Amino acid sequence: MSVRTASARPRRRWLPLPRRLVRSLAGQLFVVQVVIVAAVVAGGAVLAYLFTAERTEDAARREVTSVAHAVADSPSVRSAVAGSDPTAVLQPYVEQVRQDTGVSFITVMDTDGVRWTHPLPEQIGKRYLGHIDWALAGQTRSETYTGTLGPSVRVVTPVWDDRHRVVALVSVGLTLESISAQLGGPLLALVGVAVAALALGGVGTYLANSRLRRHTHGMGPDELSHLYEYHQATLRSVREGLILLDRSCRVVLCNDAARELLGLAGELEGQPVAELGLPGALVAAVLGEAPVRDEVHLTAERVVVLNTSVIGTGLGRVVTLRDHTELQSLSGELDSVRGFTEALGAQAHEAANRLHAVVSLIELGRHEQAVEFATAELELAQQLTDRVVAAVSEPVLAALLLGKAAQAAERGVELTLTEDSRIDDGVLPPGLSARDLITVLGNLIDNAVDAAIAGAAQSPAPPEVTVTARIDGEDSPDACLLLRVADTGAGIDPSAVQDVFRRGWSTKQDGHGHGLGLALVAQAARRNGGAVEVGRERGAVLTVRLPLAGRAQEREGALR
């Protein structure tokens, strides 16, 4: 005997089918549509019935009117009403006419309303039930009146003699029961058509709502509303950019993060991705047939990691973007720190060798030569440091220049700072980040050192890199930070100037270049409202100008 514990899996409670159907959006639409179809069909059937009944009643009035005129105009009727016994002559005649025409009754009466004929013989001699005033006045009118045979549609018309006097009256009528019997066939057909229309409408509505139920997964309006709200909240909260494209590569959805990463604004839905003004390499990757996995691309101001995938069986594609700008900058800083470490290690090695030389001179008793050797080495090491510290008081730039000088010296390149270089401490605005300064100047020097080394293989002149760092127009509203780096390499081909700052461009022939350095320089310059210029002297000259917006106004405010 088994005992079911409290932790046993509970049985799933299913709602009855009607309740589950009504709770879903498709079910609610189904009920509403069925009610509407039923109301329309019922309304149409009622209107058709009323119209048919009215037409039938009008036809009945016309029929009894024509029969009444025919009887009243008959010569035998005129002669009979003038005779001594009208009933004996008229009763067989009108009964024959009644049977031939299918009317319910034909009554011929005198001007006082006393019947001479009637389908019920016992009613002969009695007064006619109905209005005869207008007939006595020479008019023919119809009415619906309840007589001895029940409610009927009847007409009364006068019988004229040769002197144009009303000598008798003729009334012809159809009972409402007989009129309803005539409506039986059309009414039955109308009911059949209504039932068929209702059934057809119900089946069509059910099929349409079954498809809708599949697409909405049986969810109700509240669930769909909550799902939409969660969907919108999720799209706006995630930091990754998301773009959905249809089969024609038109934008179906673009969240806020994607707009920010790609610098997009305005209405994007329905626009082709090729017309959004994105870089060509990025557009080519998005439109490519093969999915893209963690591919790095540069926009005007950011470095993004791109991923694409196809939706279903060719319904469209999903494009996701991650911001790689900070990571790329940190990677550049890490490379700089690694270079500094290598340079410091080399310097430590050289310092150890020089120290051994000084110690050996002292052990040999050549003290004066030891002092001269140590002093000369100290002066050479201190000269560049003093020059950089005296000219550049900005600590980030000074540290970067010293580290890059040591790194260049290790590679056999002389890095010098021009005489007109000068940047005072605190002159750079807070908006100009130290990371962007390292990106710009560090990549410019690295590329210049590589170019100078490459140029030394073809020229006997020693490789050199010259750096200029100063403030142009310090007291003017157009003040800017000028960073210029020149090398003694082969320079940049004028035909390649447009491609210098494109991702993937590199002059290295060993295949190790990534082509990101100058692209990141241009990107950092654009991010800070600056520009990069390419020139040529002995070799390549690259100049970056970064505006110091509001610097003059800040100084005026400080003086006040």
C-alpha cells in the first residue's frame, strides 16, 4: 500500500475548455465575432422577413383591389343588383370567382351594408363588418379589419349604374392567415439561408481565431499587455545594442543602446540598414550571408563587437552590438604599461652594466675616471627627463612621453621633444580624459617609432621621432591642444591618406599589424570634437588638434 506524501508533484489543474477559450485573446475575439455575426444574420433575417411580409401584403392589396374592380365592373353584377333577388344571381357567380382567384371572400352588399353574398351562407342578409363610408362616396380604399372570417386585408369599391350612381358595394378580402401561409415558403428559405450564413460565419471565425490563438500562444489581453511592457523594459534596460532586420534587411526594431552605440537618431523602423550611414565594413558584415561572431568594428566614436544570426528559416536576422571602446582603451593602456615595464627592465639591465663598470674602475684605483663615467651617464639620463618635466607639466602627458622615450631608446630610436612644446599643469579641461590623451599620443608615437625603424633600413640616417605638445591660441576662444608627431620613415603615400584612419590599414609587412592604432586616434579625436591631419616633412607628420572649448571664458571668470 503506497502513501502519497505532501511533497508529491501536484496535478496540473486545467480550466474547462470554455473558460480557457474565453480567457485568451483569440477566445474573446471569437465570442465577440460570433455574437456580431449572429446579430447581423438575425437582423438581416428580420429585415428580410419584414420586407417580404410587406411585399406580400402589398401584393395581396393589389390582388383584392383588382378582383373587386373586376366584380364591380361586371355587367351581370350591375343587372343583378337592380333585380328583385340579387342573392340568387350573385352568390353562385362570386363564389366561382372567389375560387378561381383564391381570395378569402367576395361580398356584394347594398348601400346600407346588408350582404347579398358571403362564403358563409348564414351571414347573408346581415350587415357588413367594416367601413363603407368612402365607398359610398365613390372611392376605393383598403383596410385591415377583423370580420366574420377573422383579421383580413380587404377593399371596398362602389358599383355604378348607367346614371353614374352608387347602387351597390363590392368587398374583396384575404385573411391574414392565408397571407401568412403564402409567406411560409419564403420564410423557410430565409431561415435556411440565415442558418447557413451563421454556420459559415462561425466556422470562418473559428478558423481565423484558431490561427490567432496559435500566434498569441493562447494568452489573454492582460498577459499580452504585460509581455509587451516587459519586452519594452528589457530592450531599454540592456546595455547591449539589439537590431532586428526583416527579409529585406530593413530595420524592424532598434533599442536605445544600439542607437547610442551607432550614433543613430530619428525614426529607424522600415529603413534599409545600408541607408543608416554606418561604416561600410560594418554594413557588409551585417548583410553578409555567413553569421558574424565577435567581430570588432569601428564607428565614428566607438569600438563595437558585432554578432549576427539568422531568425528562423530566413525570416530576417538579429544584430547584437557590445561596446568595446573602454576595453580597447584599457588594452592600449595595458600595452603602454607593458612597454614601460620592458623599457624599465632594459634600463635596469643597462644600469647594472654601468654600475659594474663604475665598480670595476674604482677597484682598479681609477677614481676620477669612475666619477666622470657616472656623471656623464647621469647627465644623459637626466637631460630628457628635465626637458619633458620643464615643458609638460601635465602629469599624464609627461609620464607618457618619458615612458615612450625609454621604449624608443630601447629600440634604437631617438625621441625628442621640440623647443616650442609647453603645456602647463591644469590647462587641459576636465572633459578631455586622460585615457583619450594616452590613446592619441601613445598610438601616434608607436606608429612613428615603427615607421622610423622601417625607414632606417633604407637610409643611413639614424631613426628619429620628434614630438610637439603645446596649446595653440591659449587666450582665444579657439584654443586647442596640438599634438604633432613626426618621424624619419618613408612617409605616407598621398593616395593612401584617405585610408590611413580606416580599420585594418597598416604599413607593416610582417602581418602582425592590426590596423587599429590610427583608427583609434581618429575616433578619440572625433569624440572630443577634434581632427587629425596628415602631412610630410622628412617622413610622415601627423597632427591632432583637440579644442579646449570654454578655456578662455574660464580664465575670464577666474580673473573676475
